Amino acid sequence: MLNLKIIKNQKYFLGFSLILTIISIISIFAVKLNLGVDFKGGDLFQIKYEKTMDKALVDKTLTDLVSEVPKLRGQRIQFSEDNTVIVKTEQLTNTEKTKVLNTLKEKTGKYDLVKYDTVGATIGKELTSNAVSALIIGSILIVIYITVRFEWIYAIAGILALLHDIVITIGLIALLRYEADTPFIAAILTILGYSINDTIVIFDRIRENDKENKKSKHQKSFAEVIDHSINQVFARSLYTSLTTLFSVIVLLIFGGSTLKTFSMTLFIGITFGTYSSIFIASPIVYLLRRFKKEDKNKDSNKRKTGKSVNGYDESDKVLV
């Protein structure tokens, strides 16, 4: 079994995470997320070719049009097996729309316009509001669950670890300029569930070992209990995460442009979720337990040293 000294080296792990979190927060507010059509509004048109389409030619045609229609710069193209193409762009004028559709027909072949939708900015704001609400509600439910199953110090540690994962993931996605769309929100919610599951496995082992330790004749310190618990489940957590990451990497490589943001968000989130479960959540539990114990000792000392107005200990009051 491994012999990791997590608590002994906690300042390095917490320090590293603090630096990454600060960089991520700066990235979120300075660089900002590259919001997609789903959030800031835009156009979506779906076309179906009569003959087998040339994906590379369609892609090149739309890319070449950027000089004439700058709003195509943030376009997203999705190809289907039945010769269907879905293109998402910023909101176009009627002239720009006609220009795009006519150019595609001239250079890539005949097609039928199956669907054309416009997502207004109002709908985008509503999606943003719903996404934020989903994250908040999810976080609250997680706190309630951990508090009921364990105790409040575990809940605080768990939610801080989750915030660490979410902030770093969003910060890196903003820094790398990936487009934030609806699948991005789905990936963030997936990270919430995955990360807390990994954290709970470790918390559960800490709690069980702590109970056994209190019954033992040769009691260990709480720091030793945490280190022992992490070493017991470290291999399991690592292998589980690596197995999941292999699937995400395959999606990242072969999933196409449509799934790129989703896959990269999952990759970053699962990586840092595994890291935080082991190296962040557990040290926070240790620090909160120590703070709680010190606080109790202070209250106890105050009661013992408390004086009445006549100079007697409050616990030994006499009638005067």
C-alpha cells in the first residue's frame, strides 16, 4: 500500500490550488467566456444536400466567407450521415443570410433548406439564468446530502472542493477560448456529480477509520487517520478516473467540433476533480476539525477560568 503524506504536505497542495484558482478567477473576469449562440443569441440553419456532400468543401466555403460576412467567424458546423449540415452563427441580417445560402449552393451543390431558426438574446439570457440556477440548486442538494450523511465540516470541505473544480474548469475553458454552449453546462453538471462521488468515497473511508480509531487502545492522530484512509482508496480513485478519462480523450479526438467544448470541459473537470478529492477536500476536513477542536478548548478554558464578581470561580459559586 502507498504511504502518501497528504496532511504533512498540505500547504503545497493547497497553495498550488490557490494559485490556479486565482488565475482562473482572473481569466473568467478579464478574458471572459466565449459564449456561443445558445447564450448570446444567433442563427441556426439546417440544410440537406441532394448528393453526397464534401465536408471539407463546405467547411472551406464558410471559412472563406468570413471576410465578407464577419459574423461567421464564430460559426459551428455539425455534419450528419444523411448529407445534412447544421450551421450555428451569430445573428445574420437578411442580406447576409442570402449571401451565405447562395454561396453554399454555388460552391458545394444543390440542397434543401430544412430549417432556419433565430435564437434571440432574450432566450440566451433565460438559458444563462437557468444554467446558473441548476448549478446553485445542485450545489445546495450536495451540501444537504453530505451534512446528513456525515457532518457539517465534511459538507464545507466538499463544497469548497467542488467550487475549486468548477472555477478552475471554467477559468481554463475561458483562457483556451473554447465556446461555452449548452453542452458546456451539461459537462459542468456532470463534473459536479463525478467529483462529489469521488470525494464521498474518501470521506466515507475517513469516517469509518476514525470510528475504529476511537475504539482502539493505540489511537492515531486524525492526520494519520486521513493519510491512512487516502492511501487505502488512492489506487481505486486513480484507476476509476483514468478509465473515464480514456473515454473522454477518445471523444476529444474523434468527437468532432460539436463535442470539443463538452469533451475538453469534462477532461479538465475530471482531472482536477480527482486531484481535489484527494489533495484538497481531505486537508480541509483536517483543518476544520482542528479549528473546531481548538474552539471547543477555548470555550472550555473560559468556563474554567470564569470569575464571579467576588473573585470566586463561577463553577464554585458560594452565597455571600
